[in-house]
Amino acid sequence: MNDDIGGSGYSLDDLSAYLDRGRTPAIAAIDRNPECQALLDAMTRFGALSHELVDRDGAEQPPSPGWLDGLLDTVAQEVRAGRDLPYTEGLVVTEGAVRTLVREAGDAVPGALVGSTRIREEGELTRIEIEISVLGDRPLVAVGDQVRGAVADALRRHTPLGDAAIDVTVVDVHLSDGAER
């Protein structure tokens, strides 16, 4: 994977350090770059959910270091602009913008964390496939339905994808004993 996020000249490690410093001193190449901003926002949301997990479980069994690296690599890949998705009347939406919108909407649901998003064109239908992790004390079906509803609402408000099919799959459940299934 190319370490240069959005042509900014900065890597994922650089963005992480920038976030840890409270985004100071300001770096214009990061602050004006939409891919960097999307990745920083995702890292902030991930941090908030991580704190919720630690507060709830105590640090009995911290997740493996590879888990965090894998998640951040997935987020970094998804915030890249990707291909243009053409729509009527000359409108174009990039895959990266849609993935960022999906991640923000899904991560806003209490107890949910979006792991990956795929966008598929099936003729006239756009299908959005979302994989999520859920805190084990939350009802899985209800959280999945809430993510689907939040994503559908965000797509209707901000894109021409209001009629997209949305599939949500729970791939991880974080249990109260610190185990992951």
C-alpha cells in the first residue's frame, strides 16, 4: 500500500502522530486534504469506541496489536477517492466519499464500529455491503438495523444513492470478558 495519504506527502503513522499532538502545529497539507481529514475523523471515532470498550471491560485482555493495524489499514484504503460513481444529470460521487459517509453514519450508532464497506454496481442498482463490530451487550439485530437506517438516511440526505441496497453483516462481537468472536 502506498504510504502517501491522498497525495499529502504524509503517511498513516504521520497522521496518527498529528492526531496525538492535537493537530498542532497545524499542517496545511493535512488540514486541506479530504482523504487525510476522513482518515483523521475515522481514527477519532475509533478512539472513542476503544475508550468505551476499555471503560466497560477494564484492560483485562487488550486486543492484539495487529487488530488495530489491520483496521487502520482498511480505513486508509477506504478513504482514498477511488472511482467515480456516475449518476444522472452529470452528478459524480467518489467511492471514497460514499465510504466515508457510510463509516461516519455507522460509527455514530452506539456500540457499532464499521470495519469495511464495499460498493457494487449491479445494473441499475447500487449495493453497499457493510461489515461491523458490535459490543456484546447490545442486541445484534437491532444494532445492525440501526446502522442500516443511519446509512440509508445519510445516503438520502447527501448523495444520489437514496435507493441503494444496504447489507449489514456483524463480523465481530466484543464480549464483556474481553474476548472477541
